[in-house]
Amino acid sequence: TQAGCSSQSLGVLEKKPIKSRVKNLDAIWFGEHYLQTWYFSPYPQEYTEARVIYICEFCLNHFISEKQFERHCKKCTIRHPPGNEIYRDGEISFFEIDGARQVTYCQNLSLLSKLFLDHKSLYYDLIPFMFYIMCRSDAYGFHIIGYFSKEKNSVEHNLACILTLPHFQRQGYGRLLIEMSYELAKIENKIGTPEKPFSDLGLLSYQKYWQEIIIEVLHRYHQFHGGEITIEEISEKTYIAQRDVLYTLHTLGIGSYQGQTAIRLTDAMIVMSKNKKRRIDRSKLDWTPPV
Ligand code: 1VU
């Protein structure tokens, strides 16, 4: 039997957050990967009794037994997330998915991501969110690496939640997800900030991204114009909110030098800002903001 998630078992109609509880699964088989879980996720109880479950990496449906999973894999014809492909650069693609339309997929994605996220409550009302799924393609299909969600009508936030699946972490993909969220914000012409609170890893990733981008802007500005640049100008150039710019300048060691507020850019900082593993190529992004 194929196991989706009924709206009742998930409490879709209740808008209550699921509180963190004791970890209820030890591990998942995700496609061909065996992943140790980190946190509680509200999979239906019959699944969690198994302690290890099987998840189809394409449709994200979950199964209690290996046999059920194998039967499913023989039948499942899905090879990419169920939305529009908005970006492709070589083997990397992004798909845009509407939480109001692809309800089962987005519920399954939320259940899966909760296994690796503890600092946020999981809400089942997915209608207000869009999901941007990043995949790596090969001859077999589009394999999910991670995603970020974005509230459709948020005036403040350019990203709600971000995840790189554990077997893809520390390879520059989180940075790519963050960069994409800012590229979308540029097209919308909205300066924004990620929703808080951050997890420890979320904060580290954003700190690194903001530092790279702001050092790049300061270095270029210094080369071509010299003189002073305001926080507002940095924000307008990068679409990073002013308070995040200010926070980042503090992490970079802004201080008072000869009576002026300034920052000392070292060669190491400049090299760090240029040394990116992966980048979004904006010319390959085909996106208009959803109405
Ligand atoms: O690898 P670099 O040093 O060049 O850059 C890294 C590093 O500076 C930092 N970083 C880390 N530093 C120390 N230890 C770590 N384990 C670590 N992980 C990241 O971030 C830079 C970027 O690294 P990346 O591009 O390789 O990022 P990942 O693909 O590993 O993805 C980062 C996230 C945060 C998405 C990933 O760790 C993850 O999914 N964690 C679990 C879920 C989570 O905590 N999500 C963030 C929630 S906060 C939120 O959603 C509110 C916006």
C-alpha cells in the first residue's frame, strides 16, 4: 500500500504548531541513502513504531517496510518535484511549488524536513507558502538536495525555512539556496530578511553568506569610488536588510579608525568572499513572482 498522509492524521485543518517531542524515528532510508534523524517529526504513530522508515526521494511518500517501498519504487513514475522548473544550470535545477496546490508533496516535505529542524514549529497550513526545491539531475531523475520555503504575502521575509538534506550538507548548497532567495527578492524588488529564529547552522550559513556578499560590495566600491558608503546603500545593492548589514559589519569588525567608522578589509577577507564553491547564474533564472 502506498502511504500518503491523510489530512486528518496530519491535522491539516488545525493551525496549531506541533511542539517538539522526543525523537520518534532513528533513521530513514531516503532513496539509496541511510540517514540518521536528528529530531522528532509527527509521522503517524504506526510509522514511528518501526523506528526506521523508507521514503521515496521523488514523491516523498513514506513506507513502513522495505517490501512496500520496493513495490512503490517499481510503480512510481515521478522523477522530479511537482512544479515548474524555474532554474537550470548544468545538473542543478530549482522547482517552484505552491503549498496550496501540491498539498501532499508539501506535507511530506514538511514531515521530512522536521526530522532535521528543531527550532521552528511545524505548521500544517501550507497554503500561504511557496516551496523552492533544489535538485541535482542525472540520467535517472532530479534528486532533491534541499529547499527553502517563502511566505507568499510576507512584506518582511524573503525566506521562511531552509534545509539541505544531511548527505548534501557542507558542499555549498545551503549558500546556493540562500543566494536564490535573494535573487527572487531582487526580481520582486523587495529588500527582505530570513524569518527568525535561526538554528545554529542557519545562523552560521547566513553569517557566511552576508559576509561574502558585503565584503564583495565594499571591495568593489572601494576600488571604483573610494570614500564612504552608507548602510542603506549596501542594503540597496545587495537586497540584504539594513539590520542584517549592520549585524554583519559588526561580525567583520567595524570600528572607529582615526575618528571615522570604518572597516579594515584584509586580503584574507577578500579571498574568502571570492572563493565560492557554487553560484547562482541569474541569466538561467526564469521566474516571475506568483500573483
Ligand atoms: O563550508 P564553508 O565554511 O565555506 O561555509 C559554511 C560554513 O561557514 C557554515 N556552516 C557551518 N559551519 C560549521 N559547521 C557546520 N556544520 C556548518 N554548516 C554550515 O555555513 C557555510 C555554508 O555552508 P553550506 O553552503 O555548505 O551549507 P549547507 O548546505 O550545509 O546548508 C546549511 C543549512 C543550514 C541549510 C544546513 O546545515 C541544514 O539544513 N541544517 C538543518 C536545518 C536547519 O538548521 N536549517 C536552518 C534553519 S534556520 C531557518 O530556517 C530560518 C531562516
